[in-house]
Amino acid sequence: MYTTKKIIPLLLITFCLVTHTLSLFAQSKLAIDKNIKEKPFSFPVQMEMRVPFTPTAFQNGSKSYLLYELYLTNFSNSDIHLQAIKLLNEKMVTAKEVALFDSAQLVNMVQTFGESSAFANKLIIKGGQCVIVFMEIAIDRKNALSDKLLHRLITQNDSLDGAVINTHNTTLQTLVPPVKGTNWLAADAPSNDADNHHRRGVVILNGTAINSRRFAIDWKKVRNGVSFSGNSRDVQAYLCYGQPVYAVANGRVVKAVDGLPNNIPGHGAQFHPAIPLTFERLAGNTIVIDLGNGHYAHYMHLQPGSLLVKKGDIVHKGDLLAKIGASGDAREPHLHFEITTSLNLLLGEGLPYLIEQFWLHKPNGELTELRTRELPTDEQIVDFKR
């Protein structure tokens, strides 16, 4: 048996061994810690990411599309080098990205501002600078589009998550077409082309950046890819001139302007408006219909003397409204048609919509299958009810 005299020395020996071991461990840890360089504190990237108007997906062919603008403002004093933008499902940010735009793609998506913007490297956002990234997301319709998407900004040295957007912000209206017949070219229709003057049509009004033309279409009739036959300076030579336009849905006329003359057709230096242009005259002879739910249908550049409706009239889907002309800021006869959130010119945000049905031309001129509840995109040629 162990006696008290034997136990006390054993406890003292054990205590000494444990103390020595802990001392060695502490010295070892201290030596290791001295070799570790502490990562310097890094403040989050001082970039504001903002989507002023939340998008709504629309369909064309096998894809669902989102078109919107992402504003980036550098709040730091240093340049920020943009390298990529990822779109992620907000609920599964670790999953594969929904879309990825690398530097080669972003060069054609970014719009800079200021006196030297034409010569600037678009992917270097200087301190205090704001740029717009014109976003187009195309998703296979077989795949469900996430209700919310998050943007991940990849810079030269860091990354930043932010600007969560809904993908179904407004109810898509299904409309009948504003024109009838065959061989209608959807000019400057929805796309992300840098030369599309509707897509890049951001203006500042009442101190706010707005793009009412985001989904606008200039409807022109074509034959063999040409919109006129004969003298290009004569409005009568244009295939769409005088063609009737129709109410796309039931609604109430909230604006009707008539009496402005046609312009002599001409582009670039050859464009000379028939009367001096003012902000109020840009749309030319115009009709605006309140479709309800804060949606307004705009018909612009109509033929003088052709309007069959006046402010306050109730119209029904398919009613004849007027004829196509070349008034206002029109370089050649066409119907500028758009749906926005305001009855006033350029003051509303452009909204997508769907056309009840149309037939799409193939490049060789043949017709494809009937398209139902879709929105034509840029440069597509379509036939409507014949």
C-alpha cells in the first residue's frame, strides 16, 4: 500500500513534469507565432453597386432575358480595376454562377462619362468616378430563373458582393402587336449592342437617371432588307409609311398630339427636321394609352392628320389609332413603340412585355414556327396576323 510519505513525493514529481511540459509548449508556440506574418487589415472595396430599376425577365426563343443597368461608383481615392462580374443565386452563393462576364465582355458593356471617357480604359474606375454596366443575362428557359440574383464584383485585388435584384419585378403584359402584316423589322429592339440607341438611352431628367427606351422598338417594313423603294428622301418611298397602327390592349388615351409635319428622310448630316426640335416635339405626333397597373403604351412619329383618337377616349384591343409617319425626331418613317411607367416622354422606366403571337423569319427568308408570348429582339424580322 502507498503511504502518505510515498504519495507526496510522487505528486511533486508529476507537478514538475507537467509544468516543464507546458513551459516548453508555450515557448514552441511563441516561436511559431513569431514566424507568422499577420495579414494587414483590409477595408471593404469602396465601390457602390446599384441597380436603379429592378428588371423583369422576358422570353425570346429558347432563352429568358434580363436587361438592366448596374451603376458602379468608386468612393475611394484610388483606381479600382474591374476584372469580372458574376451573377449568383442569392440563396446558393457557393454554387456555380448563373452568369459570368470577363474583362473582354465587360469592355463592351461599360459606359464611362466625362471629357476623357472616349479614350479611357473602361475597366479602370477612377476615384470618384461612376460608370454604367449595361447588363444582359440570357438563361435557358428549361432552367428555372432564380427569384433573386446577387452581383459579385471581381477586382484586381479583391471582390465585393452586393446589389441583390429580383428577376420578376413587374407583371409582364401580353399585348397584340401595334401593327399588322408582313416583313416588319424590329429595329433597335431589345439587345445589349453598344450601338443600340434605345438600349444606351439613359438620360437625366428631374435629377434622376432614367432609361425609358430600354425595351423600345422602331418598327419598319422591309423588302430584301431595305426599308424603302425609290427616292430615299421621299416619305412615300418607305414601305411602312401610312401603315395603320392599333391599340395593343384595352385602355384610355391620356395623351394625343397631332399637327406636327413629317421630316424629309435623312440620316446623319442629311437630317434636317421640318421644324426646330424641342423636348416636347421629340416624339412628333404621338398617342399614349394608359394600360393600367402603371403601364403606358407610347406610339411616336405618327403621320400628321392621321390620329383617330383624342385624350380621354377609351380604346379596345385592336382598335385603329393612326398611321405611321416621320414626325418629331424621326430620320425616316417608322413607329417608335414602347411601354413605360409614365405617360410623359422619357420620364418613365422602360418595361418589357410580350406579344401575343408572331411568325419569325429565318435569315434565308423562310418562316420559323409560330412564336407565342415572346418579345422580338434586335433586327428580327417578323410577320403578324395576315
